[in-house]
Amino acid sequence: YPSEKWDQYQILGKHNQQNLALCLAVLEKVSAPVLAKEALMSFKGLAHRMENLGSRNGILFVNDSKATSLD
């Protein structure tokens, strides 16, 4: 799916979007059901990991608090 635009993905972070694009390409190669692609395209990521909290006055607020946890 290289022709797809990055901004259509629900997940934040170019590195995450690139990983998602690879997964989508593999699904296409193995002729996976369309439902699998739809599930990936709607995946928003895990809570507290690059979680889009919304924007205000043009500023995007992202919760990445798990990136700093001791666990």
C-alpha cells in the first residue's frame, strides 16, 4: 500500500505508520481478508503510548506517559 497517505492512519508516529504499512503489505501479499486491513487501519494504538488526546489552538496533545514508566 505504498500509495496510501500517512495521514489516513489512526496511529501516531511515522515509525508506527511505517510498521503499519509493512503489515498491510504483508496482508496484501498473503491475500488476507479485507476485514484484517480494516482492523489495522482503525487501530489507534495502546493507551498511554503515543495516544492522541486531541488538539486545541493548533497544538496536538499526546499522552506518551508509558514511555517514562520504570516498568
